[in-house]
Amino acid sequence: MARKEQAAAAASANPGRLKQIALTYKMTRRADPKIGFILAGVGIVTLGVLLAIGFLIGHPVYLGILGLLLAFLAMAIIFGRRAERAAFGQMEGQPGAAAAVLQNVGRGWTTTPAIAMNRSQDVIHRAVGKAGIVLVAEGNPNRLKSMLAAEKKKMARIVVDVPVHDLIVGDGEGQVPLKKLRTTMVKLPRVLSGPQVTTTNDRLRAMGDLMSNMPLPKGPMPKGMRMPRGGKMR
């Protein structure tokens, strides 16, 4: 019974995966109409080269099987890259696109989207990993500079000995294109250990909890009013 249940689960999972691949292919083809011809060409060329080598050395069957496997592998790699490029092309310029990329940076990174935002929808996301703290901003560069400075000042009280990097997503000078954001973050030097990353995340979460739980009066604060020590208002 257990084997039958496992087989049924695998059978039900395969259609889902195939459907996902089909949807990804359709999305990629809308941005890259030649994707079908490119994949077919890569597969045929790879298989043809391996078959030719097989006939030359007298082992066409073995090289043919190897060529078939390598052809599928090459097609999968090319398809993955083209699909990723198409996805970036569709996300570029949309609010929150950087957050979507940060969620897929890789293992070892903890992402907190939209830690700061203004009325113009300029937004800052935060990622913590072995490279330290990375603030990723998207929006108007002039407004983001002051927002990044304020965020760094706020974190400096909690995490003094952790490096903080800031990246502004865009195509301008000194900015990072969306499609290169993940690569840029991965290339940052690793200076923290695993326990240090955990401690940093805990401190930043505590800072967020303190800010969210701090009772503030409704409307503008009266002139001359001071915040009592300890952050609690009576």
C-alpha cells in the first residue's frame, strides 16, 4: 500500500512540474520568440557532434546515448538562462522587483522586504548574510540616498561591528541592473560566520519589534514633548 501511495504521489507531482515547465516556456517565448529554434539547434548540434565522434571511434551507440543525455542537459541550461532573462525583462521597472530577486539569492541569506518606504513608493529591502547587511533600494536615486542614510543610522545603534552595503537598483551610473543584482550580492566578500549572521538577524528583528510595538500618539506630537527613557510613553 505504501508503494502504491508513493507511486500515486509521484504521478500526481509530474503533471504539476510539466505544467510549470510549459508555463515557463510560454512566458519565455513571449519575450524571446526564437527560443524554440534555439533549443532545437542546441540539441541537434550536441547530439550530432557526439554521434560523429562515435562513428569515428567505432562506438556510435554509446556516444549516441551520451550525446542524447548531453543534448538534453545543454537544452536545459540554455532554457534556464533564457527564461531567467525573460523574467527579469518583465519584472524590470515594476515596484518590488528587487524583492523578488532577493528571495532567490540563495541559501545563507535572510531577506526582509520593504523595511522603509515613502509616499512616492521608493522602497528599501534588507538582506543579511555572511557578507553582512545589504540594503537594496529601488526608486528615485536622489530620494533614496537620504532614506539609506537614515536606515544606516538606525541600524548603527544595534549592529555596530557588521558591515553594511547599499545597492540602488537601476541602469544609471553607480547603480546595479536588476539582472545583475543576485550576482553582485554573491560576489560580496564573506566576513561573518554562521553564528554572527544569526545574531545579526536576531538584533535586527528585535529592533523591528521595538519600533512596531512602541506606542505613538495619534496625530502630530505636541511641541516640547519628550520621549520618556526606555521608549515607553505614559
